[in-house]
Amino acid sequence: MRRMIKALALVSAGVWLGALGVAHATPEQESPYPNLGVFARALVHVETSYVEDVDQDTLVYGAIRGMVATLDPHSAFLDPDEVRLLESDTDGRFAGVGVEISVRDGWLTVLGVFPGGPAAAAGVKPGDRFLRIEGRGARDMRMDDAVRVMRGEPGTRVHVAIRREGEESDLELDLTRAIIDVPPVDARLLPGGILYVSIASFQSNTADELDAALDAGVRQARASGGIRGLMLDLRNNPGGLVDQAVRVCDEFLSSGVIVSTRARGGRLLSESRASLLGTRPDWPMVVLVNELSASAAEIVAGALHDQHRATLVGDRTFGKGSVQNIIDLPDGSALKLTIARYYTPSGGSIQARGIEPDVSAPQDLGGQHGPEGAFREADLEGHLDGAPTHEESGARRNLPRTPDASAAPDEPFHADTQARTAYGVIEALAQARTRP
């Protein structure tokens, strides 16, 4: 360990720490990172003088975690176990309780509940706050620690205590861990030739699943005159793989920018563009969004909106417009580091702003997450500010008059006010398309 510390100081900080003193480098050799000398010296004192034996990996990992924690909420250090958890998330299959969580005001808060999972069966709802997980206080618990505790072998149990707004007493629940299969795409054909497609997250197979769902919808609608319109539901979609979001957009766009990224100082890093090959027909299209539509979901919504390909319906989106890069480290750990911001085709920054829908349609969620109680990127401690936009256009659409959003119990989305509104919008757009 001592040899490692000395090498670190010599190579990285321009100083050498001996047992009795510090030899400073000459001005010509000074490192641009002189504070690493301070770190190395502190590490020597802890390793040699602390009252108990210390684990070297724990010290170094803790130092890296502390460094990254001073950045933004989405930058993080991942130890090898956490790297494996991240990989299972992007594959869309893992053993756990079936919730999406984030941190709000220091509390681990439920963002979404996977249908059919243990949490859904126990009645866990978005907005619930964890008080304890397996006896550990959840206040200020790191999100990665919470995920690790709640994951485990299928069939084993995890005990949680939950606080719900409006409830006088806390909820004590025993959740049985299970394999959570998260199908990224769900689709069904609605009356009148309207194809409804929901994307739950952007996993490694999302674009392929969407392609298959669209093909199946086209075949199913052929006997009744074909598809007249498309509803794309991105509500409660926390994001995921950006390349999948770009491929989803490319299904519906034949040309133009999909998304661009800019690094420090506004330097353009990348720009993804649509291609004509494989583009779907120009169906009338509505995209449903809410305050939990984030990251890759906002890229899709922003691209389809700015390219005048779709009408957005719902609530302002979450506002997670920063780019994280996974940097592998030699021991199997990794850095998840924010390196840029996303921009929509019109030059608008998503970060801490979100995307405003064309048609505002607040959702009644039983007092849990209405617009007044919504939390977004801008509410996260240490969030990045939205950068200046680049030639942003704030133009609004001229939409046809939509019918009343009320519905009978046997009509589509009778219990879902946002989707019912979107269904009315897509019907009006489809009718306007067929008028002479």
C-alpha cells in the first residue's frame, strides 16, 4: 500500500511522500493537480495511524465516491458489484422487488412500480417514501446501497417501512423478491385504427421490440383499413440507452437532427441524424409524457416534437438532460460521469427544464403525483443548470379542436385522463387528415 501511495504522489501530484517528510518538485515539474499531494498525505496518515486496521479498497473507493459526490446527482462511482447491477438493469431482467427509485429531499422515493412485481402486489405506489429497508434507516441512504439491499435471490424476503402522503400510520411490508422481467414495449390496436404503443424503458432490445410491435399492428389493422394514427406512451419512462432512443426516433423521422450533445463550453460532441431507410408511414402521431418521463424518453419526445412529427400531450417532463459516460476502471469498478448536455433539434436544452407538452393534461393520481406535487430534475440537490439554448424555437402547434375527454366505462382509457385526452387528440388529427 505504501509503495502505491508513493507512486501515486510521484506520478500524479509532482511530489514524493517519504516516511519523514515531503520532497516538493521543481516548478517545471509541478503537476496541474497539486491537491493530489494533500490526498496522498491524508491517505498515508489513515493507513499508518488509524486506531484500527483499515481495508485499502474501502479507503480508495470511499475517496473516489466522495470526490464524485461533489459533482451532480447523476455522476457516481460504481464498485464491481454495482457495475453488475447496472448491466442487469440495461438487460431488463433482475431479481428484486420491482420499483424505480430516486432521492427527493434526502428520502428514497418511489418513482414507478413495475406491473406484476412484488411491490405492485403489495400496493406500493409512486410517491411512497422508504423509512427503513431491512432495519436500516433509509434517510440519506445512498441509492446504490438501497438497490443492493432490495436485490437478492428470488423467493427471499425484504422488509420495508414506507410512509405515504395522507396516511396517518407508516406501512410495514414484507416483499418477496422475484425475477422482474421488464418488457420494454407493449402495444394494442384501439377502435378506429389507432395503434397504442407504450415504451417502459430504453433497454438493449427496445428498438427491435418496437419494430416488431409496429409490424404486428400494421398486419392487425390491415383488415379494417389500416392504421389511422399512433399513440406513443412515454409516461413514467425513466430513460435508459440513448442509442435505442435514437433508433426509436429514426422509425418515424426521415431526415434531420434527432439529438445533439455539447460538452464544457458548448463544444459540440456528437449529433445523431435520422435516415430515410426504414421510416414508417407519416401517420398522425401523439406522444404522451409526464413528470416522470426522463432522459432518453425526453430525447424521443423532443425530437418528434421539434421535427413537427408528433403532438405532445400530458405534463412537463422531468428535465434530465445530461449525458453520462461509463468509464471502466482496471479492477472492474467504473465511473459514471456526466460529460455533456443533450439538446433537441431546435437547440433547446432539456436539462432542469423538461419539455412542455402542446396539450396540457394533468393526471389524477390519487393525490400522489399531481402537477402540484411533481418532483423533477430541478428539485434534485446539486443538479446541473440548464445551459443556454441554441436557436431554440418556441413555436406552438395549431391543433384541431378535440372532443370532450369524458368517457364511458367501456371506452378506451376511461380511467386514465391523460391517455383519454391523447386519444381524443389523435382521433381529431386523424379525422382532419381524411377531410377533403
